[in-house]
Amino acid sequence: MKIIGKFTIKNTTITNLKPLRNNFKNKNNKFSAQGIFKENKVKIYQVFDKKQGKLREFISKHKKLSKYFPKLISYNDQYVVEEWIQGKTLRETNVKSKMNYLITEKIKEIINEMWSVKYEKKVFDYINFIHNRVKKPNNFDLSNVPIRINHNDLSLDNIITTPNGLKIIDNEFLGCSTGLLLNVKNSCIDENYNYQDFISEKDLDRLWDIRKEWSKTENTYSKKIKFFFKTLLKKI
């Protein structure tokens, strides 16, 4: 695994940088790595919107929301550094029956916490993002959808169980936008939820189809990146 030297953000120097997978570019072609800060493992990632760092700072200082997120180490207009969270994801725990119900309720609680918090600025329009990635116009009327803080990828793979409760990881898509509509479907929880106040079931299904199409595109891009690096390594 390739290791590079130092990376400094606002007087915070991260050392021993390593790629999370095969290289320092993730499947969205953004920089993503692990490193060391004050002898502790951290994650550093490149943002999609320069306002994401400010939003991440807001969450880190919020009494209720902060408990669900990794500790923020540093940020600027391009990158965010946060503590590394170790543990099993909810998908890896493969919980069933009563425990599955309790986790569903906990995820709803997290979503409700994010939706209940007011944040003044719109940050990272996720729905426009996925439309642009599949090269389709966004023709949805979302004028009735409130702008709220949302993770935009709150799947079972991105929620980790820790001794201090559930923690949300992979915060690259964090935003404050209409993307809250897809949080419910993406989290694999009961879909009979309060999105009905904002959009019809038919339109939500159509919007989810765009999300699935983008996901296929994303996976195809990721496979191309992996193939490129495997081919490159064979030539070295």
C-alpha cells in the first residue's frame, strides 16, 4: 500500500497517509485517505461543495447531532479531517427480529434529529448531483420539500455500532438540501414515513430510480479505476 508524507490543513498536519483502497481517488474521483494525527488514526476526504466543511463544523458543535458523527479534527474549503471510527456496520451485524426493529427506530431517530435542526445555508444539492452523473435533467418539482440536513447515503453500510452508540461514517455526501427524501429509502427502514407530505409515492419511486441508475454508474466507474490500477501494477 502506497504511503505518502504530510498533509496540512489549517495548521493540522496529518502524517502516514494511505489510500483507503487501491488509490487515493475514491469512486467519485475525489481524494480519500487514512492517516495519523497525534498518534490517532483519522480519515481525510475531499468535499463536493466548499460549504460542506462549515456544515460539518456546525454538526460537530451541535449537542444532539454531534453524538452520531465522528469527531471533527479540521477542515477547509476542499478537505475534511475526522476521527477514524472502528467497528461493525449495521449490515455486518446482520441483526434480526426485535433487535432489527430497535435499530430501525434508532435510524428514524437520527433522521428526525437531522430534519429537526435548522441550518441557514443550502449545501450540496445531492439530487442535482445524481441527475448530472447520469446525464439527465432534474425535472422534479421539489418546491414543497424543505431544506434539511441529511447524510445523502445513510445506508446500513455507513452506520457503525460502537460502545458509544451508532456512528455515521462516509460523510462525503453530507448536505443541507432536498436530498432528505432519499434518506428513508436508502436506510432500508419502513418506507411508510412522512415523505408523503412533500412528494407523491410515484415521484419518489421515479427519483429512487435515478438514484439506482447513478449507483450503477458509480460502480462501473469504480471497476474501471480498479482495472486501471491492476493493469498499471502489472507493468511496473
